[in-house]
Amino acid sequence: MKINVVKSVLDASDAMANVNRRRMDAAGLTCINMLSAPGSGKTTLLQKSLPMLPDGMRTAVLVGDLQTTRDAERLENSAAQVVQINTGSGCHLSPSQVEQGLDSLDLSAIDLLIIENVGNMVCPAAFDLGEHRRAVLLSVPEGDDKVAKYPTLFQKADVILLTKIDLAEILEYNFDRVYEDLAKINTAAPVIRLSSKTGEGVEAWRDWITAQRPE
Amino acid sequence: MHEMSIAEGLIQSVLAAANQHNATRIERVEIDVGQMRLIVPDAMRLAWQVITEGTIAAGSELIVVEIPMTARCKKCGREFAPKLDEYLCPDCGKADVDILTGDDIILTSVVCDSNEDAESCDKKGTETQ
């Protein structure tokens, strides 16, 4: 017997993401999902930029990692609330893990929620978590050819952050190559060049965050 | 390796469809996989083999059909077929699109042994969504 079905396998995951989004909408907060390879500087950028947000903007971070609470510990002094989610062997955060993270936060005391996804350039891109915006980081040491190698990650980005630009000269980084690849993949997302070390460009990222509102 | 997460969702849909038809064993499952979902068919089949252990779908064949992308330009409305590494609108040259197809994973059919005959199966016709 052949049973014909037309059912999205992602329904359950997307439905959970929509539940998360509605819950955050109801609480009046904006959620930004940060995606990148491991070591591109997500945590360092948050340590640097969250204290620069306008006074009264209350922040929280959900940090996804396979193991350890190191990132959450690093962020303790930068955000009012920090929750570490350990995925074990999971290569991306799932909407249900974010739901559990939301359970452990006081949403009424948050204006901005950052989700720091598991460092990975493939799997996290495939899962909506309920966020309002996606920020994708690409650090200079990763190389100027990565946009074309991982196009789906960049196609779905709302903002693209080129990080560790203080290393550009020593690594002979070709920014034009990145822009040429992005011109074919995503012309809607602004590109911000920054260095958490020198502080260059971090204000532009801060301003971008501040301008985002849930739709 | 997000194929295992996908397999977890898939087995639930497959078993639900099979239960509706009192299936006793599942032989074959077919899915349409959007190109954008970056599914590796071999990894998907391996995940399927693992996730179905101990269920009536154990040992079943998983057929993965890749669905190419189509998109609509947000600037000028032109519909076209982008490539994974190129979303340039052929009319206005912007890369700012809504994805129309190729960004979903759809269970399309389940072949199973059942106590019901084929006729009663057709009458019930599991058409959801």
C-alpha cells in the first residue's frame, strides 16, 4: 500500500520557533540570533558591545555550546541574564532548546535577547529558532573565500559582521573578494567591518542592534 | 550533521501516517528535500537507519528527492531559479529574494504493509496541509 502524504517534516520545528517568536513578541523584546564558525569572535564582541548599549536597554544572552559554561561565565558581567545551553553532540540550537532557555529567563525584564548559536557554518542556518533577526559573523582569519563556500548561511543573514579586521593587513585579506561574493548572494544585509580588539566598527554594530524592533 | 534532527521529525510524521492506515510494516519512505536545506542524502539515510531501529519502519528504504530552488526578487518581483551560490535577479541585478521552493523538507509518500486493502486506503487519502 502506498500512502500519499504532503507534510512538511520541519513543521514541528517551525511551529515551535513560531511559539518562541510569539512569546518574545508578547514580552516586547527583540531577539537576534548570532551565527558563525567557532572562534569568529561572537562572545568577545558581545562582551565589548553589550555594555555600550543605551542605558535602560536590558539584555539577556542564551549561549549554545556543545560543552562547558565558559562562554556564559565570560558574559556574566556584560548582560543582566545569561543562560548556557549545552547541546551535547548537537551541532546547532533547536527551537525546543531555546524554549527551555526562555523558561529560565525573566522575559518581562528583557528588551534585547541575543542567541549565541553553536559555532558551525552549516547546521544552525537551517533552523529558525524564533528570532527576529539573524547576524552572521565572518572573521578575517577564516579567510576571504568563505562567503562563496557557505552561501546559505550568508543568504539568510540580516546583517553581516566582518570581525577581527585588525588582522587584515598581516593576513593580506581581500575585502573586495568578500563584497564580490556577497553581491551575488545577499545585497539586502548591511556589512559592518569591526574589531573587538581595537573597537573599530563596534559602535556601528551597537547602532544596528539598537535600531532593530520586532515586526 | 543536522540530518539526525530532521530524521527525528520525519519518523513522527511517518509513524502518524502509518498508524492512520493500520500499517504493520513500513517498506519505503520518500521525501522531497529542498536544495537550501543542505541535506547530504547518504547522511540522511544513515540517520534514518538509526532513528527507525525498534519501530515498524526499521529496515525501510528512504528515497531522497532533491528539489531545486526557485525565488522571487523582492525588488522587482521577477521569479527565477537561483543557484546555491548566486541569487542575482536576472532583471534588476539585486540579490534580495524570497525563496519559493527548495527551502523545505516534505514527506511525500509512505509504502507499507497494512491490514487494510488499497481501496480503503485511497478513500481515506492522507492529504494534510
